[in-house]
Amino acid sequence: MSGGPTVQGVDPVSLQRWFEERLDITGDLTFEHIEGGRSNLTFAVSDEAGGRWVLRRPPLGQVLATAHDMAREHRIISALAGTGVPVPGIIGLCEDEVVNGAPFYAMEFVEGMVVRTYEDASALEPALLGRMGASLVEVLARLHDLDVDAVGLGDFARRDGYIQRQLKRWRLQFEQSSTRDIPRVLEVHDRLAARVPEQQGVGIVHGDYRLDNCMMRPDGGVAAVLDWELCTLGDVLADLAAMIAYADQRAAGDVLLNASAQGYPSPDEVRDLYASHSGRDLEHLDFYLAFAHWRTACIVEGVFSRYEAGVMGEADPDLTRLFGDRVLALAEIAAECAGRLR
């Protein structure tokens, strides 16, 4: 069995045996890296009869196993099967590193499209993009309404103090990575830390919920929610705010995002759609929006600092400037939202 061209991160002979023990495979399997992910690696798996599956594994040479926990992702997707939140069907989990050099799991291939870029989104009819946005919000509300104990995730993570932990984590990250004076970031942190709203119950927080982390159907519905590596339990309004913030073109600077294309719901429309599907009180949404923009500012500052230090290789000066300017813009938007808090 050839397994096709050599693909880094894949042992085709060993994986062929693993798949054959679980599925009816025809001929040799081939493996193709799916571009787009920024952390864990995703591969399309095919056999000679047209059967298709997906394999997920940690990045090559990764150090922190806890940051790329395959068993954790596998548990989430398995728990969500049959809940009304569309996820791929799970084939199996392998934690024996002898098989493929690292833990991995395999799942069914879901037909659909991933709308990654502004160009991808602009190529769609605005009405279709609007239906996609509406479906995304409906599925997000459905995820947030799940009873974490009923789906078997009650002990998955800490249930309370989500925002407080996030504020502490990202302030530390910012202070350790930034090499310039951006007082706005610390000012917003202090204002948020003093005004954290009471968490409304405990729900499943996806952690990175947006258009390009879902597989979409041709009719505009969500075919499958993907990329669960940041999932945890906690305050679900952080997910909603992050989705709204992502649709705010001011936060993207000179870069056009898929959520900026004509037809995608505006930030106010995302909020109203969520309110129509969820019974959660959105009175303090400005707090969560400030937090979402502030958190992104901290993340992007880390990227900017790495480019500035040259640890990302030879960097385009314009790209480095773009990251740096975006942090400043995000900090100002966060301050604007935080300024509305009582």
C-alpha cells in the first residue's frame, strides 16, 4: 500500500491498519493536509472507492500536550452528537503514539463549504450569506442552551469564574509579550476586572466561534461546527460577544474579513438574532464586547511582538505595522465599550 504522496504528520501504513480495523476500506488510503487551521493539523482521508473521512492530530513538534489535547476534542464532539448542535460523527480516538507519532482522532467527512476569506464570502449571494449568519447565531444559542450535566460534560472544566480567569491570563500574556507602552490595554483591564457581571449559569463556551470555523451547507445552514480546541465551560456570552466583535470591521483595520461582506448580519443584527433564540439577559453585553476586543488586542500584541523580535522569520514590515496598528485600534474600541459600563 502506497498511501499516496508523503505527507508530514501521517504514517500511511500504520494509519491504514487503524482505519481498516474500524471501517470498510477499499484499497489504499490517501492523506491530504487541509489548509486553514492555525493550531492542530487536519487531514482529509480518502480510499479508492470514494470514501472520505477526516483526521485531527497535534502540530508537528508541539511541546504542550495540554494545548493540543485530542482526547478533549474527541470528548466534546462525542458529547454533542444528537444534541441538535451539528458536529461530525466520530470514528475513534487513538492515544497510542506508536500508531502515528502523536494522539489523533478520526471523524466523518461533512459535505459543505468553509467561507474563510472576504473574497470567499463576497462570491456568495448576499441573501445566502445572510442565511449563513442567521444559522450560525441560531446554532450558537442552541449550544449555549445545552445542559452541561445532561450531555456528560459537567466535569469537563471549571464552571465558574470564567471571565476573571480570562482577564488574569491575558493581562499576564500581554505584559510578558509587549515591548511598548499601551496604557489603554491596562486601563481597560482594570475597568473590566472591577465590573465583571454575574455569570448566568454555566454553559459550553466554544472559544472561537465564527463563520470560518464552521462547515456551511449550500442552503446557508450550518452543516457542522468545527475547531473545538479552545472549548471550555463558563460564561457563554463571551462567545456571543466574540462573534459580534468579529463582525465589527473597525476591529480589522485595513484587512477585510469574511464577516464584512455584503449580506452578513451586522453586529446589531447578530445581537438581535441571538436574543430571539436565547432567554439570556443581554443587559451587560457592552462588558462582554469590551472584553472580546480587549482579549483580541492582547492576542494580536503577542503576534506583533514576535514579528518585531524577528522570531517569525523575515517579516514584511507592512504586515508587522498592520499588526501593531490593529492592537491600538482594538484597545480604543475596547475602551469605548468599557466607557459605557456603569
